[in-house]
Amino acid sequence: MVPSLRSPTRAHPGPAVLSFLGGAGTVTGSRFLVETPSATVLIDCGLFQGLKALRRRNWDPFPVDPADVDAVVLTHAHVDHVGYLPRLCRQGFDGPVWCTPATAELAAVVLPDTGHLQEEEAAFANRAGYSKHRPALPLFTEADAHAALGTLEPLAFHRRRPIAPGVELTFRPAGHILGSATVELSLSGPDRTICFSGDLGRPSHPLLVPPEPPPAADIVVVESTYGDRRHVETDADQRLAEAVNRTARRGGTVVIPAFAVDRTEVVLLHLRQLAEQGAIPDLPVFVDSPMALRALNIYRRAVNDHDADIRRDLRGHRNAFDDGNVTEVHTVAESKALAGLHHPSIIISASGMATGGRVLHHLARLLPDRRNSVILVGYQAAGTRGRSLADGCRELKLLGRYVPVRAEVVDCGAFSVHADAEELLAWLGAAPRPPETVYVVHGEPEASLALHDAIEDRLDITAVVPRNLERVRLD
Ligand SMILES: [Zn+2]
């Protein structure tokens, strides 16, 4: 039975409670509700993504009346952490949404794009007539997304701030993407401190400072995306350099499908550093994704402004991403014109798993020629074109027809932006005192269980993998 969370009044009348409204048993839809006698605060407001059964949850009524939520806190700007916000606002939430300044900037790129995609999907379903709903409606629109952006309240790292009666918030760098933060909530009613990890990055992120240790907290909610894995330290840099060199010698073109936010910047940084070391030739680089270019400008701003989560050696760097060889490709016409280039070059384009976007027409053109190469730099989910390429497919369906895969495919997947099991344990172990309970969330069940066991066995802390919609007392 699904417990009802609907409470009749704005303040929660009973004991302080934490509810897992998403991100439990799955890596998407992060939503954690903290209810105290004086306030109701939602940590993250993510969309469910992936399998249809999960995506359908986005249409379920929100378990409490959104008008009763006093404030929302966002850990970072990935869609599975912010993408439900326009829907929450449309259903009556009208409080402030606290996030770091860079998260607010990136959300302004990500949310309207998500709304636009929702509208396109609904329009497509109506044309194709496959939706059970007539007419098919978007979950929210681009206009809803713009309206939701008006609720964002930027708060810098390390500034403690009251955000609701009896609730104080502190952000610390999480090292995952620009602006990503861990969340500390100090509750004065039950006199408890809770820390949410959000998504934790790797200490080796080339652009961002390592995740800061958690504060002294009674309860920690930790992610477990890679809770059962250990990243093998292959030299991703070296693989990237070798692949670029082989392609250049063949006179071919490199195409890199990349996620618009963070991955594009990490790849550009690596390419700039490799060229500077003389490890690769100075090739023209084209960034062909309007969303990636908007995100790139935010990263450039952060480097220029010495943001606290940028690595010290990069703060103020004039050409962190660009040695003058990077061309921004804005229009579709400019993108198509890249087909006319006949010298070695590198094209970085979205989407990162080749599920859509401009990278498709580059792949359709470049895959049949042995001189070219595709370099994969991120996680490739099952069922995507990126996974098919990584698995060595001989032909690939693109834009309605099959093209032969003769280009070299190189998987440099080690550019992961999630901490692995050892790094998650090290982060938990770095707290000034061990928490009473750790809730393990944001993972497939096997990953969460593996981290759960490791926390109990090695850190001797009570760990729990909560069920979806489970409620636990905080006092
Ligand atoms: Zn994330």
C-alpha cells in the first residue's frame, strides 16, 4: 500500500519525518521531503527518466499538496534533480527554490530545453496518434520552465541561511558538475542535522575541486550510482590522445558525442592540455550544440570569476577550454556546413549517447569512412546508439536508414563524474563524527545494496536502503 502523505495544514503536525519521494531504487527522480512541526522542505525536484514505468511516475499526483511545501533546495542542475520543478510550480508551489548561483545559471539552460522537448514529444505523439491521451499533453511547457526559473534564490557555498521556520541551509562543493552541492539542513525543532550528498563527483575531476567532507550530521542521505563499482584508473587522457593521433594520421575526422553540461567542458579542457603538451596536433575543434555552448559560457564565467568549486590552478585561466582553435557552431546551417571540411578536425556534439541531436547527422556522414573515429566519453545506457557503437555494431540506424560502421570506435568511458564505492566510503568516513544512520539512495538496487553492506561492514554505521515513498522519523 502506498502511504498517504497529504497533510491538511501547511505545518506538519506530527514528528519530524523524512520521505523518499523518488531516487529510491532508481538513479532518477531525486525528491526527498523533510517535514518538521514548523516547516516542509523538498530536497531536489527531479524528473523520472529511462524506462516507461518510471517516466509514468512524473504524471502521478505529487504526494503532498505542492502549496504546502515552504521551500525547495536543489543539489545541482541535472534534469533528474531539477526537471520536475516547473511541474511542481504549475501545481501550486510558490515558495523559494534555493540553489548555488551556478546551478541557477545552468538550470536556466536545462529547464527551458526540457520543457521544449516535452512539447515536441507531445506534438509528435499527436501527429503519430500513438498516445492514449487525446490530445497528448506535455508534462510542462517551455513557458512553465521560464516561470519556474523566477523562483530560484541563489545562495553561495558555505553561507548558512534560514530558509523556512526552524530550518537552516548550508551548501558545500560536491565536485560533480559546476555548482553541484551537498546540502546540510539544521533543524531546530527536533534539533537534528541532515546531510544530503546530492550527486558526488570524483576527487580527480579535472575542473572542479574534490567533494568537501560531510559536516557533523545525525543523518546522511548518500547517492550510490556506482555503489558496487570501482573505477579502473585507465589513462583516459592517453586513450583520447592516441585515438586523435591515429585519426589525424588517416586524414579523418573525430566525432565526440558529449553531454551538453560538464562533459563538453571536460573534453575541451583535456584537448587543450594535450595539445599544449604536444601530445596531439593542434586540430580545429567544433562545438556543435546550442545547449552545450550556453553551458560552456557559464563554465567560462565561473573560471573567470574564480568560483569556489573551480580547481585553484584553473581559476582565472584565460584559455581553460580554448587555445584559439575552438569554433562555436550555432545554427543548423553552420552545422551542416561542417560536411564540407576536408582536413582533420574534432567535432563535439550532443547528445552524449547519440539518442538525438545534431550528433546524428555527423555520425550518419562519418561512420561509413574508415579514416574517421567516434570517441565515447561517457556512460552509454542500454538501448542507445552510443551503447551499440561501444558494443561493436557493424551498422547503425540513423535518421531512418542503416549506415555501415567502418569508422574506428574508441570507448574512453573513464571520464565518469560519479564517485565510485571507495570514494563514497571515503567521503562518508571523512565526517567529523559518524552519523547515526545513513540512507542509501540514487542507485540501481544492486549498487545501493552493495554500498549499504560496505557502510555497515567497514564503517560500522547503520545503513538503510529506503523503499520508494518510505517515511522515517528524524527525531
Ligand atoms: Zn547529476
